[in-house]
Amino acid sequence: GKWEVVYASAVFLHFTDEDFSSALQNIHAALVKDGKLVFSVIERDGELTEDQPLGLPRYFRYFQADELRAKLERANFLVTDIRETIYKDKNWLYVMAEKKEK
């Protein structure tokens, strides 16, 4: 079936650019007409891989609002809101987008 909303809190910040683009395509296909995509990422430049207590690497990809808007538009989403907030000493972007028909 199709979904009305996809919500991804602090998920896409662990995706490479290629994986993020692929995820947007898959989400677009899974949403109903005018379906919503809501997600959050850390606002910053660059990327980082750090070791975690279990000894496994953890990847972070950071974003800027303009870059996100462009990526979403290329994936046929209309950005309806991007809000900046601070949580646990990090700048976060909360994004709301709506599926556009191709």
C-alpha cells in the first residue's frame, strides 16, 4: 500500500549522498498523492565517521538547508517548511515536504 506520511527522525544523517537520493526516490514512490515526508538532520557541513563503544564505525553526513531544499526538489518534493532548532548542543533542521507528481 501507499503511505500518507513518512517520518524519519535523525535517520538520514547516517546516509551517504547516494543512499539519501535513493531513499528519496523510494519514499516518493511509496507516498500517496500529496503525501508528506517529515525528517530531521544535523545542520553542519561535511561528514564524520566515529567509533562507538561496541567498536563499530558510525557515519554522519551533515546538511545545510539550501542543499536539502535542492535535493528534495530534484526528487519531486515541494519543501513546505524547514525549521532550525538547537537540541543537545547541536543545530538541527526539521524538514517538511510534500510529494509532487512527476
